Amino acid sequence: MNKRTKMFLLAVVLLVIVSVVGIVLSSRIKSPAAIAAETAPPNPSFITSPIRRQVLVNNLIFRGTFTEQNVMNINPSEQSGITSPVITKVYNYNHNFIRSGNVLASISGNPLFVLQGKIPIYRNLMPGEQGPDIAELQRALISLGYSIGQDQIGTFGNGTKKAVSDYYHHIGFSPIFAGSISAIEQDQQTLQSDESNLLNLKNQLYQSTTTTTSLPGISTTTTTNTSGNTGTDILQAEVSAAQQSVANDKQSLSSAELSFGPEVEESEAIFLSCVRAKVVSLSGSIGDQVTSPFVSLKCLPGHKRDYSKSYANHYVVSYNSGSSGNSGLTDSGVASSPSATINTGSPSSSLTEYKNEITYYESLIKSTTDNLDALEQVTGPEVEESEVVFVPNLPARIISRSGSLGTKPGLPFIKLSTGYPVLDAQITPSDISAIHLGQKVIISGSITGYQGQGIITKIGHLSTSNSGNSGSSNSGSIGPAGQNSGAGQNSGNSGIGVTADYPIVITPIPHVSTSLVSQNVQISITAAKTAKPVLVVPIAAIFATSNGNTYVNILRSGKEKRVEVTTGISGNGDIAVNPTTPNALHVGDEVVDGIK
């Protein structure tokens, strides 16, 4: 290749290189017009959403925490004579649930048990006491199957004593006894002595009215009746009956006294069949030995009683030494009568002395009996204030204990929850009008997976607290005081500061397990709901003008059209609308809720 040819090829290569460089540089360098055209905004486009017809629900969403319900602190009262109480036994129950009659612990050897009742214990419940707390004890014992006998509700009587004693025996303890057993035993001995003295006096009274001393020349005898029983036998039976009555209720004492006093002895009287009689003969005089027949009597004519006409009208009275035989007519019509006797001393004086003694011992018996009854009423097993706790609602759950075996009980010694777990939450003032007592809620737990329902059972008063709460919302959630839990539209006050909320309590239905205590969950409440399907648009599609009217823009054939509407309830970012011009809006129309 010659030199000219080489130069030609080099020139061609250089030309190609220059051309390529020019093309590259021209593509990178733009004119001001090109630059302006490239940086100009694009033509605007609308963001639209279709109009829907549906039942619109406004859900209020917030958060709450499961807590124990009706927490009760139990602190054992001071025990008499014990300066430093010690836990001597702890009782455990399945799942820590306790019922009426269960023993919680033993403190210094004495029980601490629970009974169902609303009145707190404030005194020792002792025999003889009365009051509503006694009635509460009795009802608790009855519910456990212990009978109080004939005791009236509200009075601690003998039946309640037995019920208390049986209950203590059942739980393995001995009750403390009120009153004085020795005083009762002493009064019982005194009563027995007085009753014995009274019986002796009555026997002596009987002897004073039946034991006689003969008149000069007349022997002393003991009479018998027609049945062959001596007067002593008859009276002894009456005294025995009186003694038995005194031992029972002393009510027959006055009746028994009717059998004591002056009497007409068989040896001192003769019953004739006539009104008037004539002494035919008399054997002996004063100071002589009585001979038989002692006296002969003859009824005077015309003075017989009709019922005695069959009797002989001539009677002979005989005095026999020793025991007399049976009285009555002899075969000869002569009536035999035992010897006549008189009492020693002055009868009226002896009777008065004995009756005074009897009255004295009767008063002693009555006084001792009354005192004994009073002692027995206040003596017996009692329920110590330090041994019982009345709990309004049972069963209950033991939350915690402070203290262990051999240590001093802490304060509080035991915490009880007398109900199932509930939800505590707060509602902002702007949302409080949307809830009411008995309103149903939906509960959702993301951690535990719990899904359930509940009802609002308590709405508290407005209270202030330091909180980072975000409040309740339509599309967000709130939490208890001190928790930030995400915000949404229409949220409450954000950030840490002083907030004013309404505390509410929600009771799950059915009751939930205590394992959920302290778990934070989401709560959803249907605050409002349309009665039927309505036209619904996004809240962002609504706008207002200076005249106060509200409108939506619909897009038809690429052009906007303004339609006046009235609004209804809102929920979950949507709002119910109703056009002021009939049929101005239809399902499927595109409403403008933004521009991009």
C-alpha cells in the first residue's frame, strides 16, 4: 500500500470518530425549550372511588387490660394472749379457689376460715348474743349443712352452739368457750342441795300433820285407807312426783302443795246416815283406858237420809289398840272406827314454820335456777373475731399470700379476688356519648389468641391522669393509661400529658380464665349502625362550601359534576350520604376523593 492510500484511510477513520463524538454530545446537551418541556407537570388525573350501598357500622376501637375483680385484703386480727403470731399451717386448694367454710391458714394454732356474708366481723360471736352478724353466722352454718335447732335467726342459742361446735370439730379445731363452766357446776350443786332440802321439809311437813300423840289413855296409831295403803305411801308418791317436776321445769310445784296441810283423819270422824243421833252409852271417863265399844249412838227418828235407809240405825264406835281394820258396816250393823288421835303441840304453829321454810327454799331454787339459766345461755363455744372472715361473694380466688410456714403474717396477709377477671379501659369525652351500660363489645387478644364478647357493666366519672394515651378512634386504637397503642383518624390527645378520660369496666361473657389477668386486648364497640343499606362514599369525598352545604364531585364522561348531599353516620373511613336532588347519585358512580 502506497503512502497516498494510507493517508486516505486515516482521514476516513478520523472522520468517523468525530461524527460519533458529535452524536454523543448532541444527545446530552438540551436546549432550554427541551429542558422546559421535560420539567413541565403532567396533566392532572383524578382519584375516584365507586359509590356503594350497604349497612354502615361505626365501630369504636380501643384497648383494655384484664384485671382481678373485687380484690379483698385479709389481715388476721390480734389473738388474745398472743403477742407474736406465727403461721403454723397453710391450706392449698385447687386453682386457689376457696369456698365457704374453707380454712385459709392456721395462725398460732388457731384457724382462719372464710364464711359467706356481707357484714364484716367486728366482735366475738358468743352465746347469748343477738344481732345481724349472728344471723349471718347462722345462715352460713345452715348453708354448710349445720342445723341451729330451734334458735331464732339472730339469736345465739343452744342450737347455734351445737352448730358451731360441730363445724369446728369438722375442720379439726376446738372452739374457744365463753362463760364459766365452773360457775355452772357450782350452781348445779347448789340447786341439787336446795331441792334436797325442799324435799326433806315437805316430808317433815307431812310427818307434822300425820304423826300424833295419844290423849291420856289413848294409844297412837297409823291410819290406813280402804285400799290398804298407808298415808305415808300416798304422800310419798306425791312428793316423788313433785321432785320429778322440780327437776324438769318446776311448774308442778304449786299443784303439789295442794296435797299438804291440815286433813281429817279416819280415826277422828264418823259418818252417820242420820243428821241427829243420841249417845246411848259411853264407856269410861277422862283418864281411863278406852274400852270397846267406846260409845254407842242411835239415830233419832225422822232424821235418816234417804240413801242410808238400808243401814242399821244403831251404831257402835269401837277403839282398837294397834292398826285399825277396814272401816265399814259390820254384820250386826255396827261401824268400826280406829282410835281417835290428836297432834302434838300447836298444829297451826308447826304448819306456819314449815311453810315459811318451804317458801324460803322455793325462792332459793328459783333464784339459783334463773342464775343457772342465765349462765348456760352465755356459756359455750364462740367464734373469735380473729378466726373468721366474712366474704360477700364466694367462691373466691387467692391472688397472693404474704408469709410462709413459721413466719409472721405479712400485711396484707392474703389477697382474695371475689369475682372473675374483667376488662378495665378508658373512653375519651368525645366518644362517651357512643356507649351505654349493657352495650355489647367484641374482645380480641393478639397475644393469647382470645376472641370473645362482653358487656359494659360500669361507666365511671371523668377523671384526669398522666398518660401517653392516644384516645379512642374510628380506625385506630387506645390503651390503658400509660400506654401508646397506635393512632388513627379522629384520635384523642396524643403525647404524654394530662388527659381526661372516662373509666369503664367490661365483663366478659362467658367468664374468662384467670390466666388472662394483665393481658392487653383490643375492644371494638358498635357505636352506631344504619337501620338499612344506604349510599356510602369515602369521607375524603365530602367537602363543604362557604354557605355551609356539603357536596361530592362525581366523574361522568371525564368531567366533574358537583352534587349536594346530606351526610349520616360515619365509620371505618366511610360516611353515609343522601343527595338533596332525588336520583342524583347511583350505585357505581365514581366520586372524586383525590387528585394525583
